[in-house]
Amino acid sequence: MAGFRVLVAEWPPEGRVVRPAVDWPALDRTGRPVTAVLRVDGSGALPDPASIAAAIPVGRHLAGIEIDFDCPTRRLGEYRSFLLALRPVLPRGLRLGITALPDWLRSSGFTALTRAVDQPVLQLHATDDPRDGLFDAARMRRRVRAMSRLSARPFLVSLPSYGVRVVLDPNGQLRATEAERSLLMGGAGRDLFVSPGAMARAVAWLERDPPFRLAGLVWFRVPTGEDRRSWSPGSWCAVLARQPAEAVATLERESGEPEILRLANRSDLDAPLPDTILLDAACLAADGAGPYRRDGSLLRRIDGSMMPAHSVLTVGWERCPAGGNGESGR
């Protein structure tokens, strides 16, 4: 690991700037450089450059700052002007970076935007359309190649090490995304997850023939005990060490009346929960438990997305004649 990128301030659509608590002594003990991330809600106006500069932590040794602004593509010209105005008010020697959205690659003004900063970070994970999932390897390859052609500066790519829950409205459209924190919103939801094995294959492709100007990888997010949607530390470290294998949750049955159905992940990596578990048609009765609910002949996952390494999860029960056998599925 070459360093950390840490959120230090957020500008919500309305209200005052929010400053998350940061454990600076812990970061100092790592001896690695820190880039301060300043997040601006993409639905509102850009703050004054002076207010950005005022939010940079004083008395901390920083390698740079990164502006995380989900700018609508049509406003990239305005965003570039903002960045050019920001540069002169930053402390001397502080590198300026931005988070770049894949949609910006379609803009004729994208290359000029990258000239206004020292290092853009291409975000390769998104939840704009839940049907597309959180990450797609084929889209990643297309976007990285485009970034290599269009960026005027060395760039990083941001890869996911987490899952999210998307909340849908009655028409099936994206209403909100729950990631680090729960939004406590009702409505239909769907969990999206990127497995460590899938990301290991993505990294292998990037390293096999590194695209021009690719300077490295950014992992979003570092696992913590409070973040229940991120990978476990063991899975993340396995991918960093380039030593992963795909993990699979297997169905186990505990005999009794009724029989208890459990999923077991006996590997050292997180495993995706199967979308469905097939029940035995000969069973007299059955139901789901935990994140599963019965749907006809299936137990269907309604919550959650992954199982931590070396964990067991009760998912349901069956009352079956001798010889019954349920199977997990996708």
C-alpha cells in the first residue's frame, strides 16, 4: 500500500459542511502519505474555492487533496473553471486530484478537464442501474482503454471492495444507495456485491498489460469493523497479495424434525450468498430464515449479499421424508 485517501469534509445539497471524525494519530503511525478527500454533492452548486481551501486540515502532512464531485457531464466546462480557480488558493506543493466518472469519457471537454489537475482517479464502480450490478469487467476494460487515450495526466483506477443495497421505488427505479451507513429507508431493495475472486481477475488484467498512463489502483473501501457491507480484512488482504481463490457457500443440512438448512463458507475469503436455494418438492413444509424467504419451491434471498470467511448462516428449514435433498442455486 502506497498511502491512504481519507474523507475529511462533505458539502451536502443543503446545510453546512460536514467534517467526519478522522483518527489522525493512527494514520500518522502508518508512515504512509495521506490524500484528503473533499466530497461535494453532484446535485448542487460548487462551493467557493476558498471554502474548499479552508476545509483542508491544518497542521497535517498531506500528499494532496482529491475533489469527489459527481459533476453532470454537461457541466464539465464549469467544473474545469472551478479547478483552475482552486489551484492558486491551495497550499504550495499540494497535489490536486479528482474522482472521474466513466460518463465523462464521452465528453469532448474531458481531456481539458484532466489538464487542470495532477492526477484523476477513474471510478469503475457505480449503481446507476441496479440491473448492471456494481461492477462489470468488460465495461472496466473499455473504460480503462478510453481513459488511457483521453487523460492528459497519469491516472489511477478505483476498484470496489464492498457491497451495497439499492432501494427501489414502486416503478423499479433507483431511489437510494446504502453503503457505509444505513439510510433507514423502506421499500424494495436489492443487494449488489463484487466478489474478491472477480476483482482479482480484474487486477490481473490491469497488471498483465498496463494501459498507458495507468499509475496504480485505489481500493474503495478499507474494511472496518463498523462497515458490514465491505469485504472482510482477510479477503481484502488476499486480493492485495494476489492470492485469492473463488469462494462458494455450500448448503448443509442438520437432521432433525424439522431439518435445518444452513449455508457454510469454509474458505478464507468472503463468498456471495446464492440468490436462490432449491427446496425438495417432496417436502411437506418449509420456510426461510435470516435473509431468505420462501417463494414456491425456492428460498429466495431478500437481504444481504455475502458471507464472511469461515461463517455459517441458518437460511431455513424443511420437513421432508427420508431422502429429501435441497440444493443451492443462482
